[in-house]
Amino acid sequence: MICVSIGRGRHRMMMAEHKHLAETGTELVELRLDYIRRSVNLRRLLAERHCPVIATCRRPHERGKWMRSEEDRLVLLRTAIANGADYIDLESDIAGKIPRYGDTKRIVSYHNFHETPHDLDSIYEMMCRLDPDIIKIATMANNPIDNIRVLRLCKNKKFPTVAFCMGDMGLPSRVLCGKFGAPFTYATFNTERIMAPGQLTQEQLIRDYNYEKLTQNTKILGVIADPVAHSLSPQIHNACLAKEALDMLYLPFRVPSEYLDEFMQHALELDLVGLSVTLPHKQAILKHVSALDDLSAGIKAANTVVFRGQGTMGFNTDCAAALASLREALAENRETPSFDGLRVLILGAGGVARTIGFGLHREGAKVSICTRDYRKGEALATALQCKTTDWAGRANAEYDVLINATPVGMHPNLDESPMEAKWFAKRAIVFDTVYNPEQTLFIKHARAAGCITITGVDMFARQAHQQFKLFTGKDTDLDLIRNVIKKSISAAKY
């Protein structure tokens, strides 16, 4: 169940919003009494309620808007109980001052907007002694493990417990608390009414994370990165999971580098069965896997982890996806779609260049690395046992395939390209690994020069398609993935 919080300045607006939510299927609403700018008329708010309500009145230090005295606030809360509110939210420091009365259920709550305290278990035990029907704990996540700590409270509860973390790092717990036994989670009405850091809307919980269908048996997938909010992977994989009707959910986990080891040690507590791995963890993740496929072992980087029993397997679907995109282009335009002897110029010397360069070199292509940082280019060329091309020489370089493995041209720098329009070799295959936007200036120049083009969307879609198969064993719809990516990036404001 989802509890939607309503905070409006006028009774009429709060009541209208409450009615609208109930008519659209919302089962529980929190009325934030502290938002009302005049004397609160509880009889008016509660007389014609359209679904059960939680009466809540927050103080300023808890990000509330109550500006009158604490004595007045306690009177208001007692009045809400006397008027038959279905639930009353009582902070742990005042719950002992307000006794149980009538049928109103007591939510004893604790909020910490700075941290998830180390003595969380002691705080929970103290709250259990305050005559609760439900315990609510909301703390700030400063460490991805904070999510796991609060979810343990939901799972090992003495009373029905809603526990989650706030902030962008706390998003997984706002969703997963339902899987681990919370009777409900909190959401806001829309993105303009967010009342706490990291709060999701009701629509996001239902549309993006399928919250209402979560069960204790739901298996979890996710992406680990830092930052992670920009990732399209949750949208892609959750769309595929819905199509295949699988009881699984894909979540974004923001995991800073210093917490990767601890996160992986506790990952199985979240019922994780697979992870997408992106910056900055593709190399560091290797020490946390039991075995590697040939590509990830050779590249020394993995972008996919699959949990199998007590072991983990690492894969690199980036490389396989890039080769598949190139192989298809070769098959359509050459009599023999072989990489053997193919002249490939790769712009860049970062992780993407290493990944694609390794795969092509292993397939027999003649790879040359071209980058502004000549020393970095030389180091990668030595590792791949291939050649280098001076950055200034890229204008006259000879190649059959040109690959942009740099971020040049990525949103928001839409007017940039690592190659001038006049430098493209006609009929060459030109591949841009940038996928946002899909039609980069690099791709536009190449197409105008008569080149065969491959966009970053194709590679991104293929690697996600292969990841999904590794995670689930299902060969899902590649076109669905492409459409999700294109729809997501077209919705961005340039």
C-alpha cells in the first residue's frame, strides 16, 4: 500500500486533493496539518473523508511548517484523535504524552535528517515501549548500507514497521520496505510537492517500480554507480521485466567507491540476483566476483555481475554489444563480414576505448588508438598490443572503421565533435558510443560524408539486452529496449 502525503495551505484544497486521490484508488492519505495556514478545522477535514487518513503535524526541525507553540500542537493532535482520525503520527519524544483513545491507531515516528544513527536498534527498542500500532523510522542515508540497516527493522519487526532512508542514496529502501514487510510506504502527490529529501511520487512508485506488486519473493536487480540518478537502466530493465511478467524489480543503487566493498559484502541481504556495473566500479568490481567470462578477464573490467548461489560471475556485455553492432554493419555492406585485417581508428583511451579495442584486436582487426593525451594512448596501445595515431594526425588517418570512444558531443555539449566534417572517409563505418543524444554532431557529419553510421543507442540497447538474458535467462525484445532509450533521451530538455 502507498500512503500519499498531502500538504496544502487551505482546507478546501487539501480536501479536493484527498477526494481526487481516493477516486483514483489511493488507499491511505497523510494529512499534513502543519501546512494549513490558518486554524485547523479537523471536523471539516475528517467528516467526509474519502479513504483512511493519517493526521500529522510536523515541527520545523523535522522539516515541518508548524509555527505555533508546542502546546498548541499537542492539543491539535489530541483533537485529531478525539475526532476519529484513523491514524495519528506521534513523534517518539511526545508519544508518551498522548495516551491511546478510541479506535485511532498510533504511529510512533522518528526522523533524522542528518544521518542513520549507529544506535538505530536501541532507538527502535525505545519506540516499541511507546504503545505503537505502527513504527515509522525515516533517516538520512550517508552510506548505501544505511538502506540495509533500516530494511532489517522492517524484516525483523516487533510491530508493523515502516523504515526507509531519505536522500538520493536512500531511494532503494523507499521501494524495498514493502518487500521486507512494511505495511505501506510514503509518496508525494507530484514532483512539485516533495516533503522530504528523495521522496518519490505515487506515480513513480507504481509506474517505474511496480510497488503495488512487490512481494517478499520478488527478486532484485540493480545498477551500482556514482552518480546513478541519470541512469536509464531502471527504465529499460523494468520495462522488460513487465513484458516478460517476471517477479523481479530493478533499482538504482548509488554506491560511492569507498563503500563498494561493504555493499558487496551485504548485497545478498537485499535478495539481489544481478547487478549492472558502471562508473566508477567496472574494474574495482573484479575482486568481488568468483569467476569472469573471457571478455571481462581480458579487458580487466566487468559491467555485469550475476549472483549464483554463494558465488558471483562477472561479464562484459559492453564489448560483446559493440562487436555485434559492428558485425551487423559489416554484414549489410561487405561481402565478408570479418574483422580480420579491418583498419580501425579509435578516438579516446578510456574505459570504452579499452573495451572495444580489446574485442576488435582479439578478432584480428588492425586497431590504432588516437587521443589528445599521447602517454595515455601509448599505455593503452601497449596493453592492447596495437598502434597509436597522433591526435593531430586523425585528419589524414586511413581507416575502415572510425569509433568515437570519447564523451565529446554528449549532452549538453551538442555542438562538439572530435572530427571535423571534412575529415571523414567516404564509405567508412562510423560508430559513436555516445547515446545521448543519439544523433550527435559526429554522426551527422559522418552521414553527410556518405559513411555508414552506428549510434550509441544501438550499442547501449544491445548491452542491456545481453544483460537481461544473463539476469533472467529470457531473450527479451531488443526493439522494446531501443524504444525505451529513445523515448527517455527525447524527453530530455536540450
